Amino acid sequence: MPMDALISLMGEQPMPALLPARFLKAPRNILVTSDEFRRRVEYVSRLIDGAEIVEVEPYDLEGAYRKIRDVLEGSREPAINMTGGTKIMALAAFHAAGDRKCRLVYMTTAGGACTLSSYYIGRKIIRLESSEPLPELITIDDYLRAHLPGYSIRRPETREDGTLLPGHKFEKEIARILKSSGFEVLIGVEPEGMEKQEEIDLVVRRGNVVGVVEVKVHRHDKYGKPKIHPEEAWHPKRGYEQLLALCAREYLGLETKRIFITDYKNEPEVRTFGDGHGIRTIELCSCFGGSFPPGDKSDEYKLVREMKTALT
């Protein structure tokens, strides 16, 4: 698709602008947004070559139309990405595209796969020209930088003898298994810019889909039975609440998958709480002290299978 400029409407979510821009590789990328989303757009502009930012009033149809039309007039072969932005911005862009008779692109996501469709828009015609599946276009670093001002990696906690604590050992084991199955994994991410400092145990990516993982290891008695004091019965709920805080609209966003992994079978009401908030719970009950049992691969297979489902 020949083009010298891609004009992308952008609201709160960055991937609808970033993925098409990475795929189409236009020499100019104009991000059309409003003051409300300016900070998020500035994050994304760091990741797109030749990025420029144009602000419009999000609910001023005439003003948005004029600005988008002016941007189009400055290009010979422009295209408009209508995936993001407000409805008013999309309506303004549609009319401007019709006046200019330029292409529109729109990204859809289903089952973890992204498809970019291209349309020719004329004064009396709308024609689908192509629909292409998007390849892998981002890394975890891209995803985090598109949503946050920055992040750091924490050092794992160890005992006096240098061995990892069970929780960090479990994270490392999970990461090892997922990496061997083709996932990208980052351990111990501390995001910047949050009102309350939160820590992400694991960030996992498969294709262009990213999820955050909270890992919980329960204490066990000498017989291997989990020890949970009655006052701690809802302890997993705190892990769910942390995932919800991390995936709030203003941080990692609603498109980020949320996964809770534990070595203990949770109470039904706890799982119901997670299910009701879109959190996938993975219970690896054969694990003990942060380790998978030697010679028994059932929970390793379960982990990979359920993570593939979660990141769709």
C-alpha cells in the first residue's frame, strides 16, 4: 500500500496506533488526539519513526474535520487509521477521507490475532482493498513504554545462603517453562508513574498480546499441606486487586490480559471474584516450595496450555 503519511486517530489505548504504524512503515506518522490523551500519545510517539502529534477537540466535529483535512492536504498519498480516537474524531476523519478520496485502515483483534483492513473511500464508493494478518510487531519493552513513563527491574530476594525465596523461585521456574515454549517473559517489573507503587511479578507476551501475571506461593506444613490462617483465607483476593490496579485504564489499560498463578487450589468464592473481573486463575497444585515436581510434567503442560488460552 503506497503512502507517504499515516494519520492515526488515538485515544486512551496505544496499540491501535502503534501496531498499524509499525506494519505500514509510512515515512510520516501523524497522531491525532486530544489534550486528555496527550501524555499517552507522547509515550507512543517515542516508538514510532517520524511521529508528529496534532491535537483536536475530541467532541468538536467541525474543528476536527478541518484539522484532519489540513493534514491530508499536506500529503500526496495519505491514509487514515481509524481504529482509535473518539466517535466524533472518526466521523470527521471519514468525511475528510471521502473528500480527499484516500484510504482508510482499521485494525480488528480476535482470538489473539490482529488483522488490518484497508478501504478505498470515494465520494460515492467504499471498497475493501485488502485484509492482512499482522505479524509479531512489538516486544514487552515496547508495550510497557507505550503505556508508562518508564519501568525498572527489581532484584530477586534471596536467603542468607544465596538461594531464592520460594515466591521468586516459582516466578523463575514459570518464566523458564514459558520461554521454552516461545513466550517472551520479563520478571520483576516495577512500573513508574503509578500513584501507589505496584510490582509486576511477570510480564508475558505471545505475538502482539501481553499479559501481567501475579504469582502466589502458599506456606506448607511438614506434610506438604498448605497452611492458611482463617484471616488469610482471602489473601489471593489481594493478588487479584493488584492486577486490577495495574490494568486500570490510566496505567497498562483494559487490553492487557490478567493472570493469577498459584500452587494452591483457591476457594470457589475467591475464583468467582477473579472470574468476575476478567482474571484467569491457573492453579498448579503439584508444585511445592516454588518448584515443579521432578518427573511429573502435567502442571508444566497445564501452565503452557492455559497461558496460550489467556493470551488470546
